[in-house]
Amino acid sequence: MTTLTAPPGTASVRDRDVPVGLFIDGAWRQAARTFAVLNPATGAVVAEVADGTPAEARDALDAAVGAQKGWRDVLPRDRADLFHRAHRLLLERRQHIVEMMTLESGKPLAESDGEFQLSADFFLWYAEQIAHLHGSYAHGSRGAYRVVTTHQPVGPCLLITPWNFPLLMIARKAGAALAAGCTVVVKSAQETPLTCALFVEVLADAGFPTGVVNLVHTTGSSALSAELMADPRLRKVSFTGSTGVGSTLLTQAAAHITNASMELGGDGPFVVLEDADLDLAAEQAIVCKFRNAGQACVAANRIIVQESIAEAFTERFVALTEALRVGDGFDPGTEIGPIISAKQRDRVVDLVAGFADADAELLTGGRALPGEGYFFEPTVFKVHDRDNDLCRQELFAPVATIYTVGSTAEAVEVANDTSYGLAAYVFTKDLSRALAVAEQLDFGMVGVNRGIMADPAAPFGGIKASGLGREGGHGAIYEFLEPKYLAITVDEDVLA
Ligand code: NAD
């Protein structure tokens, strides 16, 4: 499927060129070493990609710092025009980018296409906000002066993205940062650098000025980002990934009081109350749990069902799970692709063994599939004993766990029994009951009779160990802006 070809810095993947270098100061650059990107459906090498070093990351930051003033001063209309040009180019390259996502992340083509649409919509959302950024003007509380507020870009940003939504994460972060007038260094995830490269190529081809967007890939994330975090010229880090790495970055951010936004892990409770539409709840639980083979921070991590309807719900949910078709994302009809890597697949094998050892009841699935790809059967457990560490961890796998509770109050108590606070879900036909429960759930987002929530108009993000800040919605661009207040003396006597 893959041949590495000239010109240097590109590979031919599915007969189309893909940049495989680092993008620094407006040019694609080779590195001394490369690493292999694998197709998780086959284990085959997709391409060899430049393995960036901390020194190259510093070059990228130098470029971002050098471009910052010029980019900040680009007029809002001109900046928005560039965004619109990039958005058009992105749509023109849809098929290529969608196929690349499936190739390196394994997700089925339909899912990659859905992610593409959402990413393009996020990018457009930020484009539309550029010309609408505003300040304010007010009288001083007790003096002859005026309070004028404006906003200025925080400055050069480091954007660190994960592999599970390779296009959405870069589009959502870079869209907001660039719209705000910040320059960026993006660090892609090692598993999915090529989708990020195609996105950055779109920005470069659209005419974003030299140095405004930079991209580094690496097998040494920890050393590379530590180098940048130690540099006081870096003014913001925006990270999506695990809570552990987020915590390390926050510690590093303390050194120079670097602004930080964190989209971290989740332990989403999916609450089905006794008056819910059970067909709808089961169908939405399938999407919420098994999309992207369960590798989503907002996935239903614990399905919490009221006793009186537990059997009826479980029957429906297990039947739908057993009907899911697992396979290569390029095969029409595939609904669940592979796990991202052999290492993650082995983690899922251990996880399932752990639940079995804890006397959870295996209702379906439970096995890794033989072959070169990293496939795992969609699996459902009924959990009887909640006092187990496994029940408090993010599964990040095609493994569903069902818990039974008595009252609505108990459902809320169990749902909140977690250190995370990203997404929760509640299913009931009674709106007032839904609101009462939603208000008590300690989560940043609550889906009411819905298992999917991401939308450019919505503030996406979590509380507690799930993060700081929001992406999307009206406020998201302000995550990359600092308010500035001007106190202006007014000589009111001139009118006397
Ligand atoms: P991860 O934290 O290992 O990796 C995420 C990114 O951080 C990758 O680019 C990785 O290379 C980089 N990284 C790893 N170690 C680093 C270090 N020491 N310093 C700097 N960067 C480092 O997580 P993952 O396994 O790639 O992704 C899964 C996690 O991400 C899950 O916990 C999931 O919930 C979370 N996630 C959260 C959201 C959200 O919006 N809240 C979205 C997607 C994924």
C-alpha cells in the first residue's frame, strides 16, 4: 500500500503525497531519524516520519516567537479571509484526509468522515468569530476616568494532541489559537502524525504566513515538550490527553506561570432511569460506548441502570453489541475498527481479565481477535461489586460495564463517585427529572437523551481531574486571549 518516494519530505500513501517532515518556519524539514507509523488494522508500515528532537522543537518555537508580532497585527478581516481559504482547501482534500485518518488511526471511514465534518465546522466557527471579537467601555466606579477593556493574544502556544481524534484535536486547538492571533507549535501524537501533517499543509497552502504554524512529530514527547515548557517565551500550552501527562505539564507550567488549558481523561456515567425510552437509550449507549472502539474521553465508561428496567435494557444493549461488525476501517460495513496499537490491545486484554477476576459477569465478547491487526471483540460486563479500583478507572476500550442501582438518588451518587468530571449522560422521558439529575451531576457536560455532544457552538470540557478550560462555544477563543484594561483619565471640566 505504501511506497516512500522522492521528493524528500513526502511519502506516497494510497497514491497520494503526504508530507512526512517537520514543518518549521514555513518549510518542511527532514530529521536525522525517522519512526514508523503503523496501520493498526494490519500492522503494516504506512510511512516513515521525521522524529523531531528538542533542538528542532526550539527552532519551531523560535519561528513562532518571530512570527508572533506580525500575526497579531494582521487585520481581523484579512485573518478571517485566510481561514476561509483554508476551509475551502480542507473541503477539497476531504477524501485524502479522511482516508489518512482511517489508515493511521484505524477508525471506520464513516467515522473518519464524521470527524472531518466536525473539524471543518469547528475551524469555520472560529473563522466566523475573528471579526466579532470586542472589548468594552465603562465609567470608573468613583473617579473621572473610563475603564476600557480590550484583548490581546496570549502569545506563542504549544498545542499537544492525542491520536484518538487526530484531525478534530488539531483543528479545534489551532483554529482557536490562530483566530485569536497566536502563533503555534503543534506536537502531534506519534501514532497519527500524518493527519496533522495534511491539516498543516492545508494552512500553509492557504497562505498562513511563515512561522505562524509549526508542526513537530517525535518519539520523545516528554523531552521535547519539557524543552519548550522551560522556555519563558512560550506563553500557553493547550493539551488533550491523559490526566497524568496533563498534571506533569501543569507542574512544568508553574515555572514561568505559563497559561494552560487541559482536556484530560473521563469516566463518563451513562444513566438510564426507569422511565427512559429503552430502545433509544440502548442505541445511544452503543454509539457512546463503542465509537472509535471505545477510545474516546467522553465514552460511556459506566452504564448505570435502574433495577426495574435493568434486564430489559441489558437485553437490548447486548443484542446491539453482538450485531456490531468489527473489521478494517476501509471495509464497507465495518462499524468498529482496531485498537490503536498492540500495546493498547494488550492493555485491554489485561483489563478484561481484571474484571473477570473481580467476578464481573461477562455477557458478551471478551477476546482479542487473531491476526495481524489489533482487534478486540466488543465486550459487555455486568458488574456486581463497585468497590474495585477497576470501576474507577477510564476504560478507553471497547468494553462496556453495566451497574444496577435502586433509586434515582443512588444513580446520581454512583455517577458522581469518580475523580473525573468530563461528560455524563441521562436518559428519561421526564424533562423535569432530567434537569433535576443533570444539575446534580458533577460534570462539565451532560447529554440528555443523547450519547453524542460535540458541537462547535458548545463549550467542550471538564471539571475535577478532567481538565481546565473549554474548547468551542463563544468563550473558547478567549482561552487564547488576555484581557487588557486601560484606565483613561477624562477631564470632565472641559465641558464646564
Ligand atoms: P497521552 O497523554 O499519553 O498522550 C497525549 C499526547 O501527549 C500525545 O501527543 C503524546 O505524545 C503526548 N505526551 C505523552 N507523554 C508526554 C509528556 N510527558 N509530555 C508531553 N507530552 C506527552 O494520552 P493518549 O493515550 O494519547 O490519549 C488518551 C487520553 O487522552 C485518555 O485519557 C483520554 O481520555 C484523553 N483524551 C481527552 C480528550 C478531551 O477532550 N478531554 C480528548 C481525547 C483524549
